[in-house]
Amino acid sequence: MATKKLDIKALDTILEKMVKTVDHSKGEIFRIGEQSRQEYESLADELRDIKQQVSHIIDEGDKLEKHSMFARKRLSEVSSHFKKYTEEEIRNAYEKAHQLQMELTVIRQKEKQLRDRRDELERRLVGLNETIERADHLVGQISVVLNYLNSDFRQVGEILEDARQKQDFGLKIIEAQEEERRRLSREIHDGPAQMLANVMLRSQIIDKVFRENPEDGYREIHDLRKMVRSALYEVRRIIYDLRPMALDDLGLIPTLKKYLATIEEYNSETKITFVYIGSERRIPAKFEVALFRMVQEAVQNALKHAQAKEIAVKLEISRHQVMVVVKDNGKGFDIREKKNDSFGLIGMRERVDLLDGNMTIDSSIGAGTIIIIQVPIDV
């Protein structure tokens, strides 16, 4: 089944559009909240004024009610004893009572209108307050979403890219394993296997030569010993490349010293220095193996890719941490540039992650490379 290659740039573009859309929505909701808040403040001011008017008009209405009551009593008295009062007094009493009654009706109607407006304002304020609270809540939720999109979700692309690199790294490991098997097969076939075949052949020749001429037989035995010794050396070299025996027997420090000295001897144009701080004490085997392989990889990278003429390896083992620094004066590289074939560095990071450690790389073109590895231990 074909697998579509992950397009990180397309994912970033989609993410940017999502962020812009959500941010725009946040702005719209914020403006709605602000408009509601301004309207709330305006209506609250109006409500306070209406309440003052209602209180004032109630007082006026109560006073007018008393005057109207007295006017009605006066009119009733005048009407009952109209013979005692003049026509003008009767007319004045009637007009006074009627005028007060009309004013009272008007003021009660105005009071009712103000009360209705007050009730309407109170209902609108309750609704606006709910709108403001919902808007603030939504703005808060959208802010959380934006923070997620701008921080955690942006790491998704990096996580997917890292997963893709790990997948490629896994395939590269399989290829490397197969290549290593082929290399070992060639080395064993061309080296120890050929030598052992020659040993068998020479042993048969020695048997015949020794019968005819013992002195020639002794020379053949001497040559045979050289051949066996050479075959043994080749076998030990292959075993050392696979896993140094000294790492199990002597520990990390002596093994690194021997390894770096051997590498310097093979690469006579490169100077390799090794500095160790602390006592040569043992640490758990998994740390020794991982640290040895990481130093091995860093040194090989400096030799093969950086073409360094000077390589400095520093190792420090403290109570709770191991720190390794590998520095070279090679041609360096741009650490921001993604390389499809940088599986050595990916493998080093994998080993560091498995040990809950940290690895930093500082490099620039033409200025060499510094690799710092820190691994926590508790021994």
C-alpha cells in the first residue's frame, strides 16, 4: 500500500489559517462584549435617573393626592350647602377639585410610564449582563484555544516530522544492519576464513615437507605461526569493532583511551586528545555502552564528514551526572538545515533520550562543532 508523504508546510499553512480565523472570531466576540458593556453602562445610568424620577413623582403624587382630597371635601361641602355660598365660590371649588383631579391623573399616568420604563431597563440590564458574561467566557475559552494552537498544537508538526525521521531512521538501521552483515561477511571471508583455509593447506604441505626435509618443515611451521597470529589479530579486530571486550572488563575510561589512541594511530593527520575529570570508577553497563557508542559516532562524524584535524574529547563523571564534550575544528554545518542522511545524530539523540539525558549541538559552517551530552545517573 502506497503511503503519502507528510507535508509539514501544508500543515503549517492550515494551522496559520485556523489561528487567523479563531483570532478574528475572538476579536468579534470581544467587540460584542464591549458594545454590550457600553450599552449596559448607558442603560444603568438611565435606570438610576428613572428611579430618581419615580421617587420624585411619587412624592409629588402623594402631595397632590392630599390636595385633591381636600378639594373634593370642599366641593362636597359647598355642594351640600350651596345656599350658604355664592355662585363664584361654588364655581371655584368645582374648578379647583377638577384641576387637581386632572393633574393627579396626569402625574399617575407619568408615574406608570416611568415604572414601566424602569422595569424594561432592569430586564434589559439582566439580559446584557448575561451577554457580557457569555462573551467574557467565550473570549477566555478562545484564548485557551489560541494558546493551544500557538504552542502545543504547533508542536504537532514537529512531532510528526520527528516520527517520520524515526521511521526513516528505523529503515536506515535495517539497511545499516544488512550492510554491516555484508561487511562482516566480506571481512571474515577475505581475512580469517582465507587465512584458516591457508593454514589447512599449509599444514598439509608441512606434513609432506617435514618428511622430506625437517629443516624446511621447521621454516614452514614458523610461517604457519605467523599466519595463525595474523588470523587471530583479524578476528580480535572484528570483535573489537562489534563490541570492545575492554568495555566489560576494564570499563568506559580505559576503553575510550585505547579506542581514541587507536583511531589517532589509524588517522595520522588528525590529533585526538582525551581528558577525563574524576576518578576512573565504573558506572552501570548500559551507560558505559551508550556513552562509548555516542563518543564513537561523534568522533567518526568529525573524521568522515567534518574532516577535522583536531578532535578533543572530554568526559566528566560526577555523583549524579555524566557529561561528555566532543569538540572538533572541522568544516561544521548549519544546525538549522534538515539533512536526510543525518542518521548518526538521530541515533545519538535516541540513545540520549533512552537515558533521559540531554544533547546540545553547536556548529556553524567553517567554525567546527561542539557536542555536549549530559546523562543523569545515581551511583
